[in-house]
Amino acid sequence: MADLSLTDISEKMRDIDFAVLSTRTDGGAVAGRPMSNNRQVDYDGDSFFFTCEDSRTVSDIRRDPNVGLTYQAKSGMLGMKPFFITVEGRAELIQDKAEFAEHWTKDLDAWFKQGIDTRGLTLIKVVAERLHYWDGYDSGEIALKERATA
């Protein structure tokens, strides 16, 4: 079993641009959507994604903030071992322009033409509670934050 730290995980995430964000739909199904992490790789257990307020993703999160993230690094080329990360966490919906600016990258201009002034822009923050990783044949788990009880 591997013993990677959160810093090790952050370094391995450097080349992973997309995650699949999984939510629970109103019918109880699991829905997965690719989301760009905008190459923010100083990973401390929080992930940030931009979307629109009227998206199904936002309505799913409003109903149930428990979400999952799945990352896969490049593998199979020149003997590279596969690297996977799954995250269990709670999503928060943020509609604050100061926080938008903190996480904005120029690449987002292609998706959101008015930048941080885009009508209905929403920042999804996923606070990780548990992270599982597979690094070739090694695997491990990191418990990050205790789930708040309601």
C-alpha cells in the first residue's frame, strides 16, 4: 500500500485538467459531468469549478450537496503507471465576484464571454472529506475533513 501525502497528490494532479463531478439527480440517479479544474493544482482538499446557475449540476447540488469527483492521469504511454483519484465531498455554491476573480483563469473566457460578470455564473467548491488513490498497483486513502452533522 502506498503512503502518498496530500502534497504528493497535488503534484500528481499537475497534469490533470478534467474531473468528472458526480451528483444525485432528483430521481435518485447518479449523474457525472466533466468539469475543468482550470489547472489549479495546489490541491489542499478543495476543488473549484465554474458553471451556470441554471445548470442541472447546480440544481442537483442544491438538493443534495454530497458529491464525488473522479480524476485520471495519463497512463499507458512508455510504461507509465495509471493514476486515479476519487474524492467524496460536499459541494458549496458560491456567487461572489471576489471569489470568482480568485479562481479565474484566462482559458475560462472561451466558456464565459463576460468573464466574472457573466450572468448566473456560479463557482462550485467541493470540500473533500475522503480521497482514494490508485498509483499503479499501490493504493491508499486520505481522510481530509470530518463530515458536519446536521
